[in-house]
Amino acid sequence: MDHWFVTMDGSLKARWEKAFPNAQPSTPNVIEKNARSGDLVWVATTVVSWQQLTQRLALMGVTVVILSYAPNDKEALKALDLGGRGYVHTLATADVLKQVALVVTNQGVWVGQELLAKVIGGTFKALSRRTEEVSTAGSDYLDLLTERERGVALAVARGATNKEVARQLEITERTVKAHLSAIFKKLAVRDRLQLMLKLSSTRELASY
């Protein structure tokens, strides 16, 4: 896995080099030619086209983290919606950057603690409001899955790890991963976060 830092002038900051000695600089007009699936690309919001670039890189299977000099909730949510896996201050320390890389390369999402608290709190409130009157949209999505896939999808949507799902359903982690690949394809989602959001209105999940 390579680390790429995309800025307008293709320069690297000392803290970036300290965090990742082999990090490579790039510019928005060439990064799509250099980055490969599995790489971690850090895109600065000073790049005018950062939103479009983030979306294209995510579709390529690249893990993207957005770097902002003035982090704010609205921009963070936009970054995640476009397929970004993380959102952090451009001047974050080398240690923080390493933590971000560890989280996002292990299928996690990195945003500020305050925003994360708001998202989690908002999700629970939304689920509580839907307990009595649940939208049928989520159930329609579950109808697209096999019985085993539904079990995996609901367990993941409740926050279970692959290991926990395997234990709950008495299957192997490899089988869980295979089911998740099929689920993501059928429901047109990119990752676990989008799966959780798509299934948040299901009766099965709301009543859990």
C-alpha cells in the first residue's frame, strides 16, 4: 500500500513525511494515473476539485482521507458521502495521521469526536422515532437478499464485526466476507457505513 498526498503544488509537509517516510506527493491531474486500488490517498481541500476527485478515487477502490485547514461538520459529512473514509485537520501531528491510517485501512471511519457523537446520537434518535412507524424501504432492501445474507446484513448494521457475525451465525469469517461482498453489490453500497445507513429504517433493526 502506498501513501499519496495530493496538493495543488504536489509538495509534502514535514509531518506527513515523518508519519509516512515513503509517502509520495502528487497533484490532482496525475493522481488517478498513479494510485492503485488499496492505496491510501490524502486529498487536501485546497485542491479545487477535491470533491470530484474523492468520488472518482473511491470508485477506483482507493482509500481516501480528506485534509482540511478548517474542519467543519458539513464538509466532513460531504467527504464521507463522496466515499471518503476519513476527515482530519491538515496540520494533524504525525502520530494522529498514523492513527487515521490504521483506522481507515481496517474498514473504519475517522472523523472528529464531536461529529461522531452527533452522528451516533442522531442515528439512535431516528431509530427511536421509527420504532412505531417504520418505513418499508429498508424491508424492501432485505427482500433482495437471501436468508443468510439478511442475517449477515442485519448483524453488521447493528455494529457487529466480521468475527462476531461469524460466531453468531456459526459460519466462518471467510463466509461472512463473501456474503458481505454479495450484499454490497445487491444493495449498491460501498461499505459497512453505507449499509448501516441504508438499513436503518428496517423494522427488524429498529425493534432490536
